[in-house]
Amino acid sequence: EVQLLESGGGLVQPGGSLRLSCAASGFTFINYAMNWVRQAPGKGLECVSSISGGAKSTYYADSVKGRFTISRDNSKNTLYLQMNTLRVEDTAVYFCAKAPVTWGSGFYFDLWGRGTLVTVSS
Amino acid sequence: DIQMTQSPSSLSASVGDRVTITCRASQDISNLLAWYQQKPGKAPKSLIYAASSLQTGVPSRFSGSTSGTDFSLTISSLQPEDFATYYCQQYYRYPFTFGQGTKLDIK
């Protein structure tokens, strides 16, 4: 079955760190760019980071640049998001999302996971 | 950043109705627009890409169209499972931006 399964969310204090994981199955992982898209409570969607199939290219939204690091282990079919110096405004459900291409100037997301909740609060 | 203005923000309709949701881009994005459906507590689901191409497995009652920088998602005959929130997304330029969503509920 084609699916994405996120894990690693939880409650963390402002300034803390958290590492999210996304396990992929049912498709050739290395062939596709992967992304993290977040949704703050009651809000819309924001693409925070993307990584190419071969992990040579990355993108970060200005809101997370310098604090978050995206990576992938193609031998384990797993995507990661290392989140440091977390802020209250990072509180959101974080979705793992697959693009239908390896990389490019633009892409949409054709497969999504169910998300993992990150709560930043003291 | 490219702004995506979605309307209406909410919509009440009945089973069998034809409904249209609109998304306006703040600049030319060619046809690089996608539509998603999200139900409460669930992952978003891809419906349409390239403004009018139907994702595999999506019912044909869903369709997309474009007129300049205005994009529309139409559901020709609402089914009970279609009540959800719908988002548009441009992928013409980074950062890829989403509309604020349209919540479609039962009248």
C-alpha cells in the first residue's frame, strides 16, 4: 500500500528541539521529492521545507530557515525534519507530503501522511 | 510571495447540488495550480493538478478550470462524502502558497 506515516511529534518548550520522521512505503522513495507541510490550529497550510529525491537540493520557508533541517535516508525510505529553537508559532500539525517529481521549479503534493502534532508551549 | 485568494470561505449546499469554489492568484501562475480536499483529522487529498487534470481515482464529478489568474473547482453533483474543506495551491514559484480554504458543509 502506498502510504506515508509521520512520527515524532509532541510537547516541547520554547527554544527546544524535536525530530520528526516520515516512513514511506509502496513507491520508489528515491525517485520523488519529499516535503513537510504544516497546519497551525484552525489555520491553513504552509509548505515549510522540501528535499529532492537524491537529497542534493533543499528548500526552506523563511519562517523556519536557519532553525529547521530537512534530510532523508533513501536506504530506509524515511524523511526527517530536525526542528531546533522552536517557537510558540511553530505549533502545528506537520504533514509529510510526496511530490510527483524528483525535483523542479515547482510541484504539487500527490500523497500526504496523516500528520503529527507539534505543540510548543511552556 | 504569490497570494492565493480563495472564495467563498464557507459554503452550505445540499446533496445533488452543483458547487463552484474559486481561487485567484495575485500574479500569473500559468496553469500551475492544484486543488486538495481535507476532512477533519485526516490528511489532505490531491484532487486536481495543472489546473484541470484529475488525479487518478478522483471521481469525474470534480473538475477544474481556469480563466487568466482565476481558477475554479466545480463539483457537479455533491455527494455526502464531498463535505470537507478545499484548498488551492500554486506551484509556479517558491514559496508554494495555499488559499485559506473553503469549508463546504451540509445545508
